[in-house]
Amino acid sequence: MELEVVQRKENPLLKRTEVSFKAIHKAEPTPTRDALRAFLAKELKATKDIVVIDSQASTFGRYETVGYAKVYKTKEQALIVERKHILVRNKLIEPEVKKEATPKPEKPAPAPRAAKPVTAPKPEAPKPEGKPEPRAEKPPAREEPKPAPKEEKKAAPKEEKKPAEKKEEKKDEKKAEPKKKGGK
């Protein structure tokens, strides 16, 4: 892994050096925060416990990680200035474990209620129906006489006959017709 310091800035007020870096790691996985701290400590000639990596990010498909770190003059200064979650990430302090609160005595479960007889719901009184309010409609541009609705005549249902029956009826009709004509 190669480590390149891109930018270096002294901050005398907070007693630290701020560094932007780029780590190139070909054929290796993304380096851990701890490994980057060790490489930065070597590069900047400092001890690992005063190097704090604020952020690091790898780009998908590339073998490089860019980041921002701070190198303090002393560990005490780092503990005073840095935010707690950053110190925990860099393993400079242990995470605070929330103490379990003393268990409160549990309330006894409520006693089962006696079964009440089921009664039918009371019918509601009918609500008075009010007249619908007239709507304010725009008058039509011109009035045309409305055609009276036509009454529809319902056709009598036709009986469906099978094709064989239809042929027989036609034959019977043909035979009956000549007799009527000759019977004068």
C-alpha cells in the first residue's frame, strides 16, 4: 500500500496538523482505519495514538482511498478537542456502555374480567332527511328542445332451434304450400 499526503496544514490554535491523504492499495482490500493510522504515523513521523482519522472513503471500482486525518501534539489534546464518536472509531477511548437500569418491579397482570352478557346493539334513530340544496348551475349558452325519451320495445324472446329441426320445418312448409294452391 502506498500513502500519499495530498495537503498538509498546521493549526496552532488546536495544536494539530490537518492532513488530506490518498492511499493506493492495488490487489488488496480497502485498508482498515487502524492500518491507515499506522501508515500515517510512519509518514508523518508521529506515534499512532495521536493520529485521528476523521473520514475515509473508497471509490467503487478503484484501488484508492481518500481521507482526512488530524495529528495532535499530545494524546490529551486529542481527547479534549475531538468528538467522542470519532475517538471511539479510532479506538482512542472505549465506547460507553449504557448501564441497564435497575429492573422495575413488574405490575401484576390484571385479573380477567367477568364475562358480560352480550347484548344486541341498540338501533339508531332514523336521521331526518333534508332537502338537497339547489346547485348554482351556469345557464346553457342556448336552449335546445330536449327530445323526449323513446320507449324501448322489448322483443319477444326467440326460441332457438337446432339445425336439424330447422331443416325439417322447411321441408314441412314446402310440402304444405303446394296442397293449398291445388286445393281450390
